[in-house]
Amino acid sequence: MSEEKLYEFRRRWLPVYLVLLIALALVTVHLVAMYFFTGNTNYANLAVLSCLAAYFFYSGFQRLRRIRLTRRRVVELVKCTECGYSEERGHTAGDYVFKVKGRCPRCGAEMRVVAIYSVKLEEGKPAAGSAQIDFFTSRRGP
């Protein structure tokens, strides 16, 4: 599965699992309280079933939290048509391969986009010039 689909899956289902887990915990507490107040064993049986369902949702919630998504930055390679000078720049919306992106600092000829690709960001290194929102990441450490 691609990283974009994993991110979308995680973003969509993590809150659902959390809400269901909280609801099942409240139902379980209510059923246990009803068992203690009434002494009816049907409430105890339902409490055990709701505990099993809560465990199922908890394990799914933990599995979703463990999905690690690598952060990426889209860059483009801009190259001079005459002397071969090249630069790696941050990608801007609307850029495409073979687009003219200014003049060469060495010879003054046209510089064209020759490649657009994504690069994994190193851990702890912020994305230069890009605003990224990373939802539901668990950071461990001090």
C-alpha cells in the first residue's frame, strides 16, 4: 500500500477506533455497575462481551498507531541547457518537467526542470521551506 493511502487510512480510522474504544469502556463500566446493583448475571455476561470487544478495538487502535510514515519533501532538479550547471530546488505548485525556470548563473542560458522527485527527510531535520502537518504521530523521548 502506498504511503499516501496509509496516511489517509490512518487519518480516517484512528479517531473512529478511539471513539469506539471510549464508548465501549463506558458501556462496560455501566454494565459492571448494573451487575453490582441488581445482582443479575446477564449484566456480568454482557460486561465480559463488551470487554472482549473493547480489547479488539484497542488492539486495532494500537496497530494503527504503530504505522510509521516517512516524511518526504518534493524537490526538482533544474539544469542549464548550455553548460550543464544544475541545482536542486524545492518544488512549487505548477512546475512541470521541461519548464523554463530562469537563467543560469554561470552562462546566462535557460534553465529547465529536468526531474521532479521526492526525498525522504531525515529524522529530526525539518523540511526547509515546506509546511507539513503530521497528524497522530507518537513521539517518544524526553
